[in-house]
Amino acid sequence: MIQSEYPPSEYSEQSIAERYDVIVIGGGPAGATVGALLADQGHSVLILERGTIPRFHVGESLIPETYWPLKRLGLLEQLKASAFPKKFSVQFVSDGWKESAPFYFDEHDPHESSQTWQVERADFDKMLLDNAIAKGAKLRSRSHVLDVLTENEQVVGVKVKLANSSGQQTDVREIRSRVVCDASGGSAFLSTRMKLKQSDPLLRKGTIWTYFRGAQRDAGKDEGATLIMQTEGKRSWFWYIPLRDDIVSIGCTGDMPYMFPKGSTPEETYHRELERCPALQKRLANATRCMDFFTTKDYSYRSKQAAGDGWVLVGDAYGFIDPVYSSGVLLALKGGEFVADAVHEALEANDLSSAMLGAWKATYDAGVENFRRLVYAFYTPDFHFGEFLRVHPEYKSNLVDVLTGAVFKPGVSEMFDVMGDIRPETVEPSLPEATGS
């Protein structure tokens, strides 16, 4: 059952030492991955999570390439044994009603990694955090990091306000560390404070989402499929993500002024766009909304810098693109791997410089850019994936690689060199309709 609020847990009562090798700000997938991998290598790690655990979060759909970091974390068997719906495919709906054939991941790669999951983030994120604790990391929830500590322009710890399980402030502490890893998510704690955060001027989007019970699902292998559904006129699109207990997460994304016009509520905008998506109306004919409406605005950004002396960014704290291809959790997990490996090497070498802590940046950025350029193509009105593949069928494999998250694979970017400089100017997106055939 989806909940937006959860009761406090024992994590808000964990005792804290005065010093650690690494302090991780944030307990989402990126922070939990960094914490688990570094603790597993023998480093002392403290994860500071501002909220309660479990915690409500959007971003429920995993793409196939998450298999590999989850395998490294040792979580595949837990996921296989879970009740999370299995996801074998994605399906696209263009112009409100034209449904493509499902795109099955295993037709591209028959490996078991082509089956993934639709997860409730509260339970999934807690699974990741419990794994970090099992490997030796310490975790404290209800911890509000106020500032970083610096000496000679190097970050050497944090100043944090702690609260107990009742939400009452206990004290303000200064905790030292050799490295501070910012995994604070969309709040982007360090890059915001250091004025490094830059919005993407080509992706000024906003999203309104909620949850329904009793929505229509397809049968068999398609029951857990993610649907990407354009509205008529291509002014917005809906995600449709089946979850446990007959719940479906359904969000609508479009240009900021279009999604949040003056004088209109999020609920009114949501229903306005639902009227322009007959395929979704059909699936919701016998469904009941079971949660409030939530909104996220202008969420596409990146930091100008990935690391400095004694500090490093990871996951959404470093940047976020767009929800359309469900890349967020993958990039959090992969970014967590990159950062954990760099921090381990820096600690072992006793070199906590920007160069050592940010050694992963070029490789990671190249992979992220593959996602970004695919998103740009999605929102470019005069670009159509089907037309592109009819002219360049040799790049279908490249397109599929990016859709499944294999963005760090050598040669994937060659497709974008042929596409040219695609720059979305309006909200009218195109869909990769040919991938379903």
C-alpha cells in the first residue's frame, strides 16, 4: 500500500561517533550504494538521512541495467523474492491513443538482466539502506545537515541537527570525516550552497502525479509493463507504472507554463490532460484515485563541478535529467559505484583532492549525455525515431541500448553523431515508436 508518510523508526535513535572516514548526506539509492560499497571495503561510514525511514519517493520504474549494480550490492536474491511486479517491457502510446507493440527487453538481450522490477521506493530504498547497515555503515535518520566544516578550503565534516523518533531536536553536532559525499537528491545541498547548480534551459518541465487502484493492466508478461503515453497534440505525456496491491503510479509531464497555468490547480491540469489521452481514460474507467496529487517543477539540472577537496557529489545531488526514460535510479546506483570506487582509492592513497575524488566524472558524464540527448530527441517536435531508424536501421541496437540503460557501453553515442545537434524548443515530444516493432 502506497503511503506518503511513514512512522518514525529506530534509525532516528542510532548513536553517532565523533569521526568517520566518510559522511554521506542522504539515504536514497545513491547514498545507500556509496555507503554499502565503502563500508564493505572496511571504511567507517555514516549516512545522514533528513527524513524518516521508510520514506515516500517517486521514481518507481527500474530499467534493465540496474541489474548489475544491484548484483554488486548483493540484492538480486532479495528482489527476486519480493512481491514487486516484474517488468519485462515498455510500451509507447502516441498522440493519445496509438499503441505500439510492447518492446520486450529480452528480445534485445536474452540475459536474466532483461527482467527488472516496478518498485515502491519506500521499501526499495529501505532495502538498500538495510544492506548498507549490514555491511557496516551507520545510519541516522531525522538528521538535518546545516553546513559543512572546512579547514584550509578543504571540507572536513558536517554540522548537523539531530532529532529523536518523536521529532524533537536532541542536539547540534559537528562530526568530522575525511570525505563528505553529498547524496542529498534534488535539494542538491552542496552544489546549491556553492552556487554550482545549473538548470537545463532546454528541459524546463513540470510533473503532476498520483496513484490509482483498480486500473486496467494487460495480461501475462505485459502486466508489469511501463507505458509512456502521449496526449493528443503531443503537449504532454503520462507515465503508467503498475505497482503492488493493484496500485498504479500515473504522472503527467509537460512544459512548465502549460502544466502550471495561473488560476489552475494541479488536479484541474491533470484532468485536463487526461481528457486528451483516450488510451489512459480506457485504463482508468473502473479505477479509483487513492492518493493526493503531487507536483515537481523545473527539475532538470546539473552541477558545474562534481568534486572538490574533501567532498564529492553523487546521484541527483550531481544532476537530474527527466523522468521519461526512468533513468534516475540507474544513474543513482551507477553513480554510487563510480563515487565509491573513487573515494576508496582516494582514502587508500590519502589524497582527498578534487582530482582524485572526481576522477569518475568524464566517464560518468559521457554516459549521462547519452540519456540527455535521447531526452532532447523525445521533446524535439520535428524529430521522429521511426523516421530516423528507417533511414539508419543500423542504429536500432544503439537506441535499444540507451533505452535499457546501457549508456556506458562503447560506441553507443555514434547514433547521436548521426542525429546531429537536436535541441528541443517546444514541449511537443516524439516517441521511439519503431522500437516496439
